[in-house]
Amino acid sequence: MRVLKVTVLAALLVMAASVAFAGPTYDRVMSTKVLKAGMSNQGIPGGFIDENNNWVGFDVDMATEIAKRLGVTLEKVVVNNNTRVSFLQTDPPQVDMVLANMTHKRVRDKKIDFSITYFFDGQKFLAKKGVVKNSKDLTNMKVGSMQGTTSIVNATEYLKKMGNPNPKVIGYDGEIAMFEALRSGRVQAISTDSTILLGYGAKEPGKYELVGEFISDEPYGVGLPQDDSAMRDAVNFAIQDMWRDGTYMTIYNKWFGADTAYPFPMTEKIELWP
């Protein structure tokens, strides 16, 4: 009987340690003083590797500032369109937050939580200069987009509404593969969030142009593990405080200001709570 009690007690202690380790994200981050942020390394200008082999971008700077305001060290983790949600769903999560051009969608909110909107984008098309005269020209072209994104769905539905019942929209594994398809002529246009298109178009200035109208609104949220209000509040408050003290616009203008390679005027305001 004594052996059984000892065994049961040991098992309970192991379970208790396991539960403590897999506790709420916020508590774990505050305990370890490490904040793991999932970000793209191909999403110019959100998160990418520059010519000096440094991981840079708007999302990288935002994640760095959030970690600073939480008083913890930032650990960068590469995610892509296929892993940015799943990395938040493991127990414990493989990342504590995700900043990776991720639109806050209701279908995604069933799986993970989101912060308030921290970036306002919209979807467009990119083509070689002069190829597309008007939006109707897109209907009979091969169009590239990215697998595992809402962009490929939006592009397909848009081209159907424009008159093509069976549009040719090809999904590629990531931004680099999608842009290479355009460069090589395998597709005549590509479609995703406009700032990503600006980023890749800027690699060869004057050769590409954004065409057509915005076909969707793309409000980006910081992806967070499900049901951890303390972590969600911490990120929300950090973003709001960055807006109030001007840090947000300093970061924004660094990447999207009029004199940058990716000019994209700010037209919205961050949601502020009193």
C-alpha cells in the first residue's frame, strides 16, 4: 500500500509540474522572460532577410517593441502560411504570438485568438508594367497567389465576378515562389496583400506595377494562443501605448513612409481603449 501511495504521489507531482509548464502563455513568458514571436522571413517588407543577412521588417520591429514593453527577450521563429496558426495551437505553443501578414478572419478566430488590428492592408494584383490595361484584362490571365491564404480565395472569387467562371489561379508555396512565377512569365499577374506586392515589386524598380482596385480589406492582427486573456491584454496594451506615444508611427514611417521603397500612406487609426 505504501509503495502504491508513493507511486501515486510521484505521478501527481509529475502531472502538477507538467500543468505548471503548460500554463497560460502570459505566465510562462513572464516566468522565462522569453517571448517567442513567429514571423515570416519572406514577407517583404513585414519580415524578411536583407542583403546583410539580417532579419528585418515592420513586423520584426513591432515584435521587438512589444517584447521590450513586456520586459522580456524576443526570440524570432520562422513561420509560413501553413504553420503560423498551428504553431499557436500546440501545448505548450511553439510560439507565443505571430506577426506574419495574418488577416483577422472569423474562421481563424475559431482556432486562435487575435489582438486588435495593428496594420491595415488590402489585396491587389501585381503585373509587369503595361501588361494590364484595366481590371478586365485579368480575367483571362494566369494569376499566381499563395497556398494556405485567403488571398487565393479572394482572387478566385474576384475573377469569377469579373466574368470568368473558371479562372486560372495557381497557388505557390510562399512569396518567393509566387514572385518568381511572375518574373519567369509562368503567370501574368500575382495577387496578395498590397504591401507584400510593393515589397517584391521594389526588388526591380520600374518593372512592375500594382493594378486594379482593392479586392478585399485585410486587417492584420497579432495571432495569439486561444483563451489567454492576460496575454491578449498585454499585447493589446503594448500596441495601444505605442500608438499613443508615437512609437508606432515611427516604425510605420520607417517602412512605409513616402521616402521609402514601399510607400503606403496610413489611412486608419489603432483602436484605443480609455
